[in-house]
Amino acid sequence: MNTFYLHKYPSIRLIIPWIAGVFCGDRFFGCSPQLFWGILVFCFFFGLSIAFYFLERYALRWCFGIIAFALCFTGGWMGMTWQLQQTTDYTFPKEETVYRVLITDVPQAKEHTYLCQVLLKEHCDSIDSYPIERKSILYLQRDSASSRLKSGDELLVYTRISPPVNNKNFDEFDYARYLTRKGISGTGYVPSGKWILLSSNSSLNLRNIANSCRGKVISLYRELGFDGDELAVLSALTIGDKTDLSESVRESYSIAGASHILALSGLHIGLLCALLLFILKPLAKRGKTGRCVRAVLLFLLLWAFAFLTGLSPSVVRSVTMFSLLAVADIFGRQPFSLNTLAATAWIMLLCNPVWLFDVGFQLSFVAVISILLLQPSVYRLFTMKNKIGKYVWGILSVSIAAQVGTAPLIMFYFSRFSTHFLLTNLVVIPLVTIILYVAILMLFLTPISWLQVWVAEGLRRLLEVLNLFVRWVEQLPYSSIDGIWLYQLEVFGIYVFLSLLFYYFKVRRCRNLIICLCSILLLSVCHVMMYWIDRPQSSLVFYNVRGCPAVHCIESDGHSWINYADTLPDKKLLKRVATNYWNHHHLLLPEEITADCQTGAFSRRQQIISYYGCRVCMVTDNRWRNKSAVSALYTIDYLYLCKGYDGHLEELTKLFAPGCILLDASLSEHRRNRLEEECRQSGLRFISLSEEGSVCFLL
């Protein structure tokens, strides 16, 4: 396959400008032109492309390519802009309002709430009701009534819904944009007693049928004795349900380099497709009619499975590819190629542009591209003469090719690289293949309960072996490299370098090697410069984390101390919020401080922190109340007010002379507003972390 003549791959020439248009539509959404002008530009380019295509003068045919490029770019930009506008063009009332909502998915149990994806049908006031038809997320307080809710239920809720917002912490995941891309227009919290069930809709729409089937499959697994991690992994492998996966299991599979098997993708769909092709093999012997019937059945069964599992981007990509395989089989064409893959991506982004920003979508396509381009070359590096050697080296060559392609994205998104991925995939892939086929057999044996129980017992043993092996790999020395930080520009540069290197090995020209070396040199220089710019500096950082007030004292050599305001802080939440910031600035794992101590330039005594001459007083209780002094006892640079102090600001200013007041996110809205008003009356500078997000003070 010659990959260097782009005109042989028309789908690639379409998908590149389309991706660029989708990216620009998302990046410049706030300042992009109105959709009306986008439609006019689209129509203009479409008309020009048709005109140039039918020109009789061959010398001007190149104009058609340029206009087609502009047409695809405009189409991608317009499609993305339209989809985002559908989500953001509604203004919610600022006060609590009555809404009629329809639960559209199975409620997910959280620690204190149930997360419900709903469709806002209308909002009501004392005069009339007004249609909305917008998607939203509601968090219902966890109780016995909310635990009985299910998809299809219609509720009347009294709450305040607002557009998704971020906490504005440094380098934090952009959750607001994530929800906007998912079509979620707003979020709200509904306490107990502020909602009623209007009706329980049991209509047999496709989504309810899919949810019901998933629920029945999981119930069958439980009846057969599956529980704990085995049940969670089995549900993820077979129906794509990852709600029961614990953090420890996710972490183990991530460190071992086996996370991809927990997300339904090409591996799972390929195994299912192979089984279906084997079952439907007799039809192929009946000539072209039989092949057509087999292709139709394969198409229907694969898409039914895709819908059952929730239509994730990786599953849609895989099912689309295997559907094209079925169609190509009818006409005797090559099913898999870069052109087919690009056509699949273009169809998916045409239907849903926001899939471009889905991590699974990106990893899935990059992995397949890497396998198509690199795997044949890697496989030819060694010649195996026996079948077992060929099979083992085939698995390893596919794993190496996929890992080379996806490693930059994995390090960018997850700040981790699994070093034992070859060992993991060598055992996990054959084991997962057996598990999937045994699971399918177990489901087919439902009418024969006594035999199904025996098969279920064998499947349980296989799942135990899988989990034990993954945990064993996790415990191996240097199983993963963590804390990696890559910039978007670096990721782009790495892929440019890999492309140039691949091109060099194909053509073997000296000038191409020189270009490769120059590109890696330029990439190294950029990395060193950005590393120096983002080097640690002596500073104080305050985070906007509601459940964990803390003061982070950072040293210029990368060492740091996190001072928690209480003895039971929500460390996991803080780490989840701040890990990217720590990786970005190359900090070592912070030392946790919960009591008085002193080391070097840092000291803490009676909730007063001294660091390089800067003083911070954490007010987390009422120890300073009802105390008086003739003048301020301490000069404090930052007075950090957190949940637990019930007094007024005046009581504290009699004891301290603060330079700045910091209001923590743990304070209630009423309490924060009152303290802000007291700061204004006293003429004191204040910062509300709930509004400003994280703040950093250089020392």
C-alpha cells in the first residue's frame, strides 16, 4: 500500500479540512460569526465547487480542490458552531423555578446524590408554562424515594438551574466545556422534598429498551453469582457498563496498560464480528445473494449491539468499520485502508462534530492508523517459523504499533506511560478473547440453567485470573511512569516527527533524515524553553475545592507542603483537582501537614503559617472568638476564612492586621455574602475563591 500519494485517498483530503473546521469552530465559538453567515459561506463554496467541477478546461480543475477544501473547512466550522449554539442559546431564570423534566438515562448513584440526565420539557410560573426542550443534569439528594427513579420517569422539580461552570482552578479539567459538548445546557441540585413523580413512563422507545436489556443482563450476572470486581469487569467487557468499576480496579488496569480492554472498542467488536461471520458462514456459500443476506444480518446485529452498549465513539467507529467490511465483502473490495478509516471518521464527525474532542474517539482512530501503517513493518523485523511464534509476535507487533501511535495522547491526557504494556497485552488479549466467547456461550445457555451455572463458574475463574494478573503487573518495579506533562504543541510536534520518521523509512532519502533530526531538535528546544518558563517558584497557592480548605506552600526546588485546615480533609478531591497543576510545574509529591511543625523556611503554629516571611492565618474554628486586645497582636498577610468560624470579621481584625481576606469555597453562600459585605464596610481587600478560582501569590 503506497501511502505517499494523497490523491489516491480522497477521504483523507476531506477529513483534514473538516477536522480543522470543527476544531476552529470550538476554539473560536465565542467570537465566531453568526450561523447565518456560515450557511451563506457554505452555500457559496458549494456552488463554486460544482461550477469548477464541470469546467471543460482541465487547467482550472485545481480550483475545484481548493474550493472543496474550503467547503469542508466551512462545513466543519458551521456544524460545530450550530451544535454548540443549540446548547448555549437558552437563558435560565436566576431564581428557583418549577420545571417539568423527563429522566432520559439510568440514574447514577453518587456519594450523597443521584445524577440524573434529564430533558427539560418546560418551566412553569404562576401565569403559564413555557417549553424548553433542553438537556440538563440534576443531582437529586439521595434518599429512599430517589433510589426508585428510573429512565422514563417524569418529574416536577423546584430548583435553580444554571449553565455549567468551572471552579477556575489552575490546569483543571474543563468540565463546563465538556458538558456543553455533550449537549448539556444546565445543572442543578434538588434536595429531598422539592420534587414529585408525575408519571412513570414505560413506553418502549429504543433507549429504554437498551437500558432495560443492559439491566437484565447485569441482573443475570448477579443471579449467577458474579459480584465485586469480577462483576464490574465482566459488565465492562460485554455491555460497556463501567459504573461498578472501583477506583482501585481502574487504577490497576491503567498502570498495567490494560485500560483499553475495559472500554469497548475494535478488539471487542472484532471478536464479536469474527463469531458472527463464523455463525453466518453457511450463507456465504449460497452465492452473491447469500453474501448480501449475511452482510445485512451482520450490519443489523453489530448496530444492535452498539446501541445496547450506549453508542460510544469507539464502538461506533468499530461498528462502522466492520459494517464497511461487510459491504466490501459483497463487491470483493479491500475492506480496511486509510481511505476507509478517513471515510468512517468523516461520517461520524458529520453526524456529531463534538466526537472529535472525545478521548476515546481520538485514541481509537490513532490506534487503528498506527496499526495500518506501522504493524506490517514491525512484523517484518523478525521472521517466525512456527505457528505459536507467529501468533505471539503478531500480538506483540500490533501492540507495539498501537502503543507508538497512542503514547503521546495517553501521556497528554493521563500523564502516565505504562512500561510493561507488551507483557500485559501478551496475556490479556488472549485471555479477554476467551472470556468474551465464554460469556456469550453463557448467555446463550440461559434456557439450560444447570449447564449455565457450570459455565458461569469457569468464567468467574477466568475473570479472577485476569484481575490477579493485572494486579501482579501493577506491582512490578517501574510499572508506570507518572507525573508526565506534555503541552498540546509538543503532542503535535511528536506526531509530526513520527510522520517524518515513517516517511524516511519508506523512501530512505538523506534529506528526509535531516528533516527528522531538525524536527526532533526543534521539539527538544521548545520543551526545554517551556520547562524553564514553568519551573517551580516560591509561592502560596489557594485552591477552590469546597470539601478541602488548604494552603499550598511551594519551594523553588519542587518541594512543597500542603497545610490542611482540618484533620479529615477530602484529600482525594484536592488531588484530583490539583494534580495537573502539580505536573505542569514539575512539583514533587507534596508533604501533607495537619498539625503544628517547623522545617526550614516553613513553620505552622496555632493555625498560623509562616513561609519566607509571609504569614497566613487559617480560621477554621471559633478559637479566636470572644478575645480582645488593645492593638492587633499579629500582622497577617492573608487571613483565610473557612467553614467552622461563626463570628464576625470585626472580632478577627481586633486580633490581626490582615493585608488580604481570603474566603474559602467551603463557606455557605449566605455566610460568604455576609463576610464580603463586612470586608467592604471595613475597607479590606478580599478574594472569594468560589468566584475567582485558584489564586497564587509569588514570594
